[in-house]
Amino acid sequence: MSEKSSIVTSNQIGVHKDLESKIKKHLANPFRKPYRPFSAEIFYKANEIINNLKLPIILDSGCGTGESSYILSQQHPDALVIGIDKSEKRLEKFISDDNFYDKDNLILIRADVIDIWRMIKQSNWNIHKHYLLYPNPWPKKDQLKRRWHGHPVFPEMLGLCDCIELRTNWRIYAEEFLVALRMITSKEVLLSSIEINQFISPFEKKYYESGHELYRVTTA
Ligand SMILES: C[S@@+](CC[C@H](N)C(=O)[O-])C[C@H]1O[C@@H](n2cnc3c(N)ncnc32)[C@H](O)[C@@H]1O
């Protein structure tokens, strides 16, 4: 990833006008899409290991290549870091054939978080922190439902863990995420700019080197 990345452009100039109504709708109508058999199979494999280890978990959803999960696992040797991404191509550095990587305190899974988040919630994993690092921004106005806070799975995802950290290079994404979190959780939610001294993920590095402003939304 050496080429410069363009800043996010959008036909939106601020928080989407439909965000609040969409979230209210999703809160009133829990997401019930059936799990795909593939997701269930990979989840049960992870669940067995996790139940045996009984370590606090750090979740890295949409982990891309898995490098951020690896860094987090080094930074937190007493935790189990679980990175999940649906892209076979991105994960190929760590995962070769069976959609699963398990070494020391790091597990990487190739799966769709839309299924896996709901299965994790039912299994009560002991998640201490949930990272969402540089999700695809889906910046067009009519793509709100593709952003995590506009997706019907969002309320379920928030139920996984009180401590969440989103990073993005699109300020509107951060602002919307803040609004969405404040609607659902009673926790204090903060939006700040990121001061980079060490990169946590390949996209963070690429955006920083392209001169983008980077933002973080956290619950305290
Ligand atoms: C822009 S990349 C960021 C990757 C990494 N977090 C980073 O910062 O370098 C977004 C990632 O989210 C993953 N992703 C998007 N939707 C997903 C889903 N439903 N389930 C799992 N991964 C997903 C994509 O495959 C992609 O790797």
C-alpha cells in the first residue's frame, strides 16, 4: 500500500438527517437475519478455544490483514486478541486454508461480523475492548445503511462490550458514530483527533502518510 490515498469526499455535509430515525427503527425491530452455516461453523471453532482459555478478549472487527490484531496481541500479552475479517485476500498473510489462525494470544477468523457479532453476544464472551479500525466509509448519502451505525446489527454490536474504539479518516463518520452511540449507550462518548506516534493498522499508516486528519470515537 504505497500509493497516496484520496481524502473522503461525499454529497453529505454533516450528520445524515435520517440517522436518528434509522437507529430508532433498528432499536424497535431487532435484526433477525439467519446466520449462514459457514459463519456458525467457524464461530463454534473459536468458541471452544475461548471457553477453554478464559482470558479477557480484545476484539478487532474488520481487521483487514490482521496486522492490527497482531500489534494488539503484542501490546496486551494477558489478553486474547481476536481479529475478524471477511476478506480471504486481506487475511492471506496469516491464514492459508481453513479460515482460522490460532497462535499464542492471537486468533484470526475469516468470517462476516454481521453473523459473528450476534453469535458472540449470545455466548457472553468476556470482551474488554472492541476496536473498529478504519471501516469502509460508504460516504454517499444513500449509503448510510452500509455504515456500521446505520446497519440493523448496530444495537446488537454495541451489546458486546461497553468499551469501544472506532477510528476513521472521515470526520462525518466519526460524528455520526458519536451521535449513534449517545442514543444507545449511557456511557460517556468522546470524539478526538488522533496524535500518531505508532501506527496500529495498515490503513492508519496509509491515511496518515497521505496527510489525512484521523479521528477516534471512544466510550469512557
Ligand atoms: C478499510 S478496511 C480496514 C482494515 C483494517 N482495519 C485497517 O485499519 O487496516 C475495512 C475492512 O473491513 C472488512 N469488512 C467489511 N465488512 C465486513 C464484514 N461484514 N465482516 C467482516 N469484515 C468486514 C473488509 O474486508 C476490510 O478488510
